Amino acid sequence: MPLKYSYLTCPMCDVEVPMGGDEKIGEQIFCPYCQTPLALRKKKTDELYLEEDY
């Protein structure tokens, strides 16, 4: 399922994290600015967001 957004916001530093479009829900992504490990999540409304993944 391709992502609807080209950027999602890092919850730690509020930087926009670029998305390539082939990421899957639950996949670990690293913020390019603060290097925090993040997980791609989806709300019940199908809205995608990033969450800390420690």
C-alpha cells in the first residue's frame, strides 16, 4: 500500500522525515536529524504517523 504522504513528522524533534513510499506499517525508520528509531503506525482513520521504537 503506497503512502499518502511524502513526509511524516518525527515525534522527538519535529523534523519532517522523508518517506519513500514503500514503507510498511510497523517498519523501523530512523530520523535523519536526531537518529531516533521510529516505527510507522496507522490510526483507525488510516492516518499514518511515526512513533518512538525503543
